[in-house]
Amino acid sequence: MPSVRINGIRLQYEDVGDGDPVVLVMGQGSGGRVWHLHQVPALVDAGYRVVTFDNRGIPPTDECPDGFTIDDLVADTAALAEHLDLAPCRFVGVSMGAYVVQELMLARPRLVRQGVLMATRGRTDALRAAMALADRALHDSELELPAAYSAWIRALQNLSPATLDDDQQIQDWLELFEFSPQRRGPGVRAQLDLEVPAGRLAAYRAIDVPCLVVGFADDVVLPPHLGREVADAIPGAQYQEIKGCGHYGYLERPDELNRVLLEFFHDRRSPTRTSPTRPSPPGHVDLG
């Protein structure tokens, strides 16, 4: 994997395919390689050039243990796009990555041709604040949960009831989660401090970039009503909701998600709603 020194850090990235560029921005605690399970192959096959990278805080990109802000992540994303001469291009983010893309569309709109925000939010409600506090407390305790218990909790948090109730599917996912435990370390801890401040929904009314917001119907980490609020705030934004998937919807229902992406890229005015199919677990990958 190549790397580049930008904004005082070493940032690791991958650049594959040819055609119009798409930059994929991953969420909290995970590396850019997660996109390569389903989204990168689909986009490359459709004729796109796809750039993925490890956010600040996720090795082999510098961990920056002294902390950083969302503005730092936005600046890193912008600088990588400029270094690779991609702009204006499409940016796709999930969870924390969607927050980065939202702020990028405000700070550097001329870099963005289209923005896709998956499993996102524009405010921190009481439950999200409690979840963040609990995650920080668990990390700071240095408590090592048994792998099987951690995998079970992770499944409940990130997968849909349909997957949880399918014995073969859930067994595959549990084995994957045990094989690929969630990342820890100073960089991940710094990411845990990135909260959405009050007033961002109002700020997003100033976004003037073609935008699609995607909610995952069974997402309990960032439920779809929070994403719909973002879509309602951004002038002209479209909203799509994919059924039968949780927070890992891009892994749990990749065919539907990829179809929505490609339809939006092709004609941002009229992406069609998708219907659920049987999910398929990913192969082995470091999910963070």
C-alpha cells in the first residue's frame, strides 16, 4: 500500500481502477480495507477509480495519540484528494466517515461532485451520548472482554434481526468477529472523542452539493431517523433506506447498497428503492 505525508502525518491509502474517482471514507475504529470486500469490486467493475485509506488514528496511518478533531480528518481527506488530483470527485462515508464527508461538503465544496452519507447523524442525542461515554469508559478501563462475549455484543449492536435469527448466518458472523476483534489503542481512543456538536443540522442547510443519505432500517447504533434528519437539512438531498440490515449494512446487504450507490452516481435525481434479499457474511477481513 502506498502512503503520503500530509498535514504532518503519514497516511496510508489504496488507489485502484480507472475512470471517474470515488473516495470511500470508513467509520470509527476500522481501516479502509473493509471497503474492499464489496464496494470496491462493484465500483471498479462499474468503471470507477476507487480510493480508500486508513483514517488518522488507524495504523499503519499515524495514530496521533495526543488526539485530533473532525477538522483534522476532513483536512486529511481533502489533502489526499488533492494529492491524487481527484477533485472534484465523489465521496462516500459511513458512520464517522459520513460525518467527515458532511463537514467536507461544508468546508471544501468545490472538491465534492457528489456526497453519499451512510448511517449518519447531525446531532448527538441522549442515547448516542451514553454510548460514547460507555465506549470511552470501557476503553480506558483496559478491560479485555472474552472474545466470544465481545463477538456476541458486536453482533447485537451491528446486525439485523433477520441475520441474528438465521443460525448459519449468525454463526459465520460470530466466527468472523472472534477472528477479527475490534481495534484498540490510542488512535481509536482519539476517535472515540469525536462527537457531533449541537447546531450541525442547522449548519448543513448551507451544503450545496448533490447528496444522498442512506439509512439502514435495523441500525441501533445510528438509527435511520437520525440520517433522515440530515437529509431533511441538506437542500435537495435524497434519502434511501435499505431494509433488513443493521449498522454494518454495507457488509450485510452489499448488493442493495452498491445498487443504490451506482444509481445515484448515474442519475442523482432518481435512485430507486431496493428490496431486501438474503444477506451473505463477508470473508475474513479486519473489521476494526
